[in-house]
Amino acid sequence: MIRLGRLDERETVAMVESWLGGPLDADGLARIVESSSGNPLFARQLLSMLSDDGLLIRDGEGWTLASLPAGWLPPTIHALLSARIDRLASEDRRVLDPASVIGHIFPLAAVVALAEQAAPDEVARRADELERTQFLQRALEQDGVDFRAFHHIFIRDSVYESLLKRERASLHERFVAWADRVNGDRALEYEEILGYHLEQAHGFLSELAPADDHVRMLGADSSARLTSAGRRAFVRG
């Protein structure tokens, strides 16, 4: 385990100016250094939010921070992420919402399948834009599959927590249905993770109303997959 301490003032300034590609005025730097308290995620998300709002003004080779409205600066990283997520366009949420249910790293094809009223090229374009605005990043490409990832697990968690329980349940269940279609002969490899998704769907729906046949079916399917995965792990052990 490596414990990472907070950035000091010099390190924060270097990170800010590297991200901007030029110097920021002294007052602007002081505001960001003070607000971020050495937290690099807070600093980068704060810069992204300032950029979104047009508050970073190009000034020759550098940048100037415009006068901020009273109460503009969020007090915590959670408040900052929540504020940025709340202000996203619905088209961006169609990408981020299902992605947050799938996990920190996700295949873009799964988001295409789950994103309602969004064409595949629109999902890819939005994902690229969300990369530019520090919500997502490219993860890897494996066997021709394009994987993306949230820029930080806190971002994924903030998006997920903003979803209603019924919406989370629906997306968990629909992700399993998509995975079952594409996994084919490799289905057993994913029993544990898909059993987890079904368990989450069952749990959220059970919290909302008494269990009906559909909810009981989800619970039975989840239990069967998790039990099977556990037995195979025991045998391998």
C-alpha cells in the first residue's frame, strides 16, 4: 500500500498550469490552491467546472480567473462532483448513468445497448466529450472491444448515487441481459459478476415494494449464479 499525501502549494500550482497549458493569474491560483487543499481530484474537477462555466479567460499565453459569484465554490469534492453531474445535458447522462451501473471500467458497447434513445455514434461522441471534460477516460481495447473508465471512482459513485433505485435496478437487470447475449460460450467466466448485478436489482426492487414473481425470479437467478461461481472457485482452490 502506498499512502499519497496531499499536494503542497508548489505541486498544486504545477499541476494546474500543466493542465491549462499556461500560467494562471496569481489570484486565480490562490483561489484554487486554497479551495482544493492539496486534493488533485478536487483541483482538476474544479478547473473543469470553471472551464465549463466560461470563468477561465484566455489572457495572452496564460489564463485569468473571472470574478466568481458568491457561494460558487463547492465546499467538498462530493458537492463539487454532484454539482457538475447535476448540470450535465441529458444526452451525457444517457452515457454516464448506465456506465455507472456497469462499473468503474466498462465496455462502450454495453452503454450503447443500455443508452435509451441514443445511436451508437452519438454514444461514442458523447463519451469522447466526457473524456475532454474529465468525467471519463480511455481504458483499453481488448479483442476489438473499446473499454472506457470513469476518471475517478468518486465520479462513478457520485453518478450512481444520483440514480433512483428503480432506475438502478432496471439498468443492472438490462446489463445482465446484454451480457448473456454477448458472452456465449464464455458465460461461466462471468457468473459471479452477473450474479452480483442481479443481486443488486433484486435488492433495490425489494426495498421499493413487496416482492412479486419477477423480483423472486431475479433473486433465484442471482443465487444460482453466485452459488455456481462459488463452487467453481472452491474446486479450483
